[in-house]
Amino acid sequence: MKKLVLLFLFLSVCLTGFSQVLPGRTRPFPGQPTNPNNPNEVPREVDRDKAESEDNVDSLRAKLDAVKDSIIYTSKFIRFTTEEFLKDSTRLFPLDTTIKNFHRYKIIDDPENPTMNLGLNGLSSRDLLFKPAKTIGFDAGFHFLDKYLLKPSDIIYFQARAPYTELYYVTPAFGRLTEQMFLVKHSQNVKPNWNIGASFAKMGSRSYYGSPAREADKLVANHLNASLWNWYESKNKRYTLLANAIFNNLKTYENGSILNDSLYTFPTNIEPEFQEARLNNAKQNWRNNSFYVKQFYNIGRQKNIDTSDTSSAVLPTQRVSYQILYNKQKFLFTNDVRDKTGLLNNYYFKKDSTADSTQINHLQNEFTYSFYIRGKSVSFLRNELKVNVGIQHDYYQYEEYTFNTNFQNVTLKGTADYGISDKASLNVNLHQIIQGRNFGDFIYQASLETKLSNNVGRIILDIYSQNQSPALIYEQRRGNHYQWNLNFDKTKTQHFGFTYSNPKFNLLAKAEYFLISNHLYFNAGSDGDAKPAQLSSNINLLKLSLRKDFKFKKFTSENYLVYQKTDFETVLRTPEVYTFHSVYFSNDFFKVLKTDIGFDVKYFGKYTAPSYAPAIGAFYNRENVRFDTYPVIDVFVRTNWKRANLFLRYDYANQGLFSKGYYTVNRYPMPYSLAKFGINWRFYD
């Protein structure tokens, strides 16, 4: 407890120098999913085949009751899960206490999900590689700060034998306080079958280039994420209750890029943070709060996974579930003065200032019935049929200036999983909107997975067909700088995928083909500013990706390569080649410090860079600007000492070797080289 108090005092001193300090959920914190596009994914370091059912924890609890006074609590007493792994039964996973990937704290710099962004953690971003959203139904169209949002599906539920607390802190090691992050998370079991918890995270960033009004200490990104959660299971394991409340408050300044377009080609005596910006008072503020409850109830006979243990987890034969979600979103763009640089061309309502506001209230109800047909084996995969059928109702209230409307959608859902054998399984997933504003939207998915052998690996064939209504921002906008009322056709996407996985050889290869009709995007209008457009031609895109790790004694090389080929590169604006490599040396120093010393290398090929419209947060196609690209190298040291993980990294260590800097978005320079320090500390009592 003394260590905890001392650490809080230390962090308080550090944070004082940052005035309003830090927000957000940047790269998922330890113990959270690693894939921002699939929040239910278990961290890659955890093998799903090693997932532990609840009986392990219950059995351990019984054995420990008699020797409470001699217990030394460790991470072995903590297990976690997500809603995805509670749908059929209770599947638990151990905490990831390793130092692997620990130093990669930025979600916008995820090695396998890279982004093009405005050059600062906390600001707008979009995917660098082609990755269409697999969603249907209503979409407001604001996604530029999505990666910093905490959502109900991101919540991690714990089963804790002892109170569990986690602290996470990142700051520059020296130099300007450009970026800081802080997280505290606590969870404990009120009763053996009842867990509660809370988290609080802040992230703050100052401009590398072009501080607003040349005030270098001003926080350009200031995000807050907080959550409360509850997980309850009845003693007979028939009833499960999940509940969470989430609060997001994301604040950013929009500097509109810097005026100096030749920053890296002509010498300048002006410090980067004092470069003149196009906008000095423009701000974005997202507020996204939600309350979520989901209940499961098992009907009929239940089968114990381990029949020798009456307290073990069970497999239901029938299950009903009900969920309710209330979500309130507010998107606000303000600018206190009139723009004189020509970036904001039009002023429709006010001539000297802007206060564009969009508010959405969303109420969702969903009911699902599930049944399971199993053979005598208790295997999760062998001779088992799972069928889920459900209906979802969404009600929306939308407000934007003088435009107010209410509407709804009714969606039918169906899922079937069939374990053909212990080596093959088939999954079919169907979602169709049958009534409402987005009537006719659908997404149909199917996948077939076959395990060849432990040595040869497994293959996965997957397909999906999607029919998606245009996001509202493409068809209607009533703001101070943009106004339009348009009609577009639904976007249709066909996808075919082949995946080969061989965990024994640390190999994953994937081939994907996309056929997109009626693609929607933002193009430059007659005034050079962003305007919605729809492509009449079909887009073909081939995407090949390969992940392969090598190990030689104490050296490890992790590699990820992507090749993309499309007939409309100037529309999609995505690079043809992307590679990421991490090489490090592992050693136990003084027999207690498990340490990795190495470097990360990222490279992407030339592509036509998009421009950015700050008033609507849209990346759009303007000039056909293609920047020279060179490898970006980050050097790092990460280590483990008792319950703490620490890292020291030096970003963009090769700045000046190939070039003085680089861009991913037109006119927005990426960060210069800087050292960062981070610590993650866990407490189990």
C-alpha cells in the first residue's frame, strides 16, 4: 500500500507540469484487446486454446480458503474475459504480464493497423491500409476521433481472487512535454460470483508543429475516458448480468496545418512549435456517454464441462438474452474568429464565428434466443451446432441546427456455428434491416475453418456481402461552412478471403479480394474544399498480408508485410506497400530484469496523400501530391521488475539520415524525434 501511495505522489508531481494533463485510450492498455477494429479480440499473446473455464478459479478458491494467512497474491489469481466469450459459457484468460508490445502505446501507431494522421497523438486519423467498415444501419459519418473512444464492447470483465489495481503512465523522458498518458484501473470481486470495477484515463498532447496562436504550452489534445462495470453470475450459473457506464470527453484544437509548406526543404530559424498555423482558435469537442446492460438466462438442461466438479462452468442447451443500450453523442466544432487564410471558404450562418453542433440520442433494444445441439463429447468444437436468432430495434433522435428528426431501424439477426469435427467448423452470420430509415441494408458472412494438423497448421476461407446506406454526412450537412442536400446509392462490397495460419512456425498469411460498387468519398469541389462524391465505376482491390516471426537464440525478429493493388489508387489513397519489422535482443539482467533491447522499422510506399477539412473532420481528395517515403526507425528498451513493466523509447531515431521529416496527410508534418518513458504497475492486494 505504501508503494501505491508513493507512486500516486510521484505521478501527481509529474502531472502538475502538464496543467490539464492527458486523455484517452490510445493503444489498448495492458490486458485489453490489441485490435482496435475488433474490440472483442483476446490479446495475441494469449492462446485461445489455453482459455480457462471458471472451474479452475473456483477450484483454486476452495483450496485457498484454508490457508488464507499464507497467500501471496500474484497475477495467477486474476482472470479476465469479454462479453464475446460469455455468450456460450464462461471462458477466462490469464493477464498478459509480459513486456511484449508494451512500449507501443499509441493506437494510431499500431503496427498492423497503421494510420495516416495529423502528426499528434489524440488528433484526427484514418486507416492507412484499406479496411472497409463492416457495419450497416445509421451512421452519422463522424469517425476522425473514433480510435480514442471507449465503447461498451471494449470493457474487460475480471474474476479476481484479490483486489486488482493497475496504473499506467507515459511521458517524454526529456525535452518538451509533448505527450502524456495516465490510466488507473481497479477491479475486485464483491462475492465469488460478482465482480465490479472502474477505470479512469487521461491523455494530453501539445503541438510538435504550429501551436495554436503560437502558445507552445497549450494542450492541443485533451481526452478523458472513464468507465464503471459490473459482472454477476448466479450460483447455479443460469443467470448472468453485465452492465457498464462509459464517459468520453474528447477535446482537440484544429490548427488547419502550418503555413510553411516547405518545412523540410528550406532552412528556417523558427522553432517547430512556433510555426504559424492557419487556424488558432478552432476546436473539436466530442462527448460520447453510454449506459449498457446485457442479461443471459439459461433454459433447460445444463452440461458441466468438468463433471467431477459440481462448481464447474456449464454449457447451456438453450439461452435467452436481452440487452439495452442508451448512447448520447455530441459533436461540436467552434471557431471564435473568422478565418482569413482561405481554409474555411464559406460562412452560411455567422460571418465572424462558428459553433456547429450535432447531437444524437440512440436507444437500442435487442432480444436473442439461442439453442445448442451437442454430441456426448463436451468439446467446444466437435459435433456441435449453435444457432442464435434475434431482433434489434434502434431509435434515434438527430439534431443539427434547424434540422431535427426522429427515426428507427429494425434488424433481424441470425448466426449458426457448426463444429463439423474437432478439426473443421462452419460459421454463418446474417444481419438484415427489415424496417426503418435504412431498410434494405444487410451484411451476410460465412467462414469455413479447417485444421490440417498441428505441424501443417490451419486454413480459413471467408466471404461476405454488404449493402450499406450512405452515412448522413454524405447526403446532408447544415453547418456554418458546409451545406448540401444530396442523394446517393447504397455502397455494395463483396469480399473473398483466404487465411493460412501455422502457430508452430509463427506464420500467418492472408489474401483478400474486394469488389466495391458506389464507393463514397470526399473530393475537392469547385472551390477546392471538401464535397461528397460517389464513384460510378467498380473498384477492385487485392490485399496480401504476411506475418512471420523468427527466433535465433536470444534474438527475435517480428515482421508484417502488406501488398495492395487497386485500379483506383487516387480515389482510395492508400499505399501499395507497407512493412513493419521489429528486431530485439532478450536477456535476464541480474537474473531478475527480463529485458528486450531493439528497434522497430516502419515503411510505406508512395501514395497520393489526402487533404484534411477541419470543420467536418474529413480526409478528402484534393491535389495529387505524392511525398517521398523512407523508413522510420524507433529504438527501445523494455524491461520487467517485480510487478512493474517499464520502457524507454526514442521515436524517429533516424531523422535527418534519409530526410528531415515526413508526411502522411498533405501539409501536416509528422512528429520529430523524441524520447518517451512509460511504466505499468500492477497490484494484487
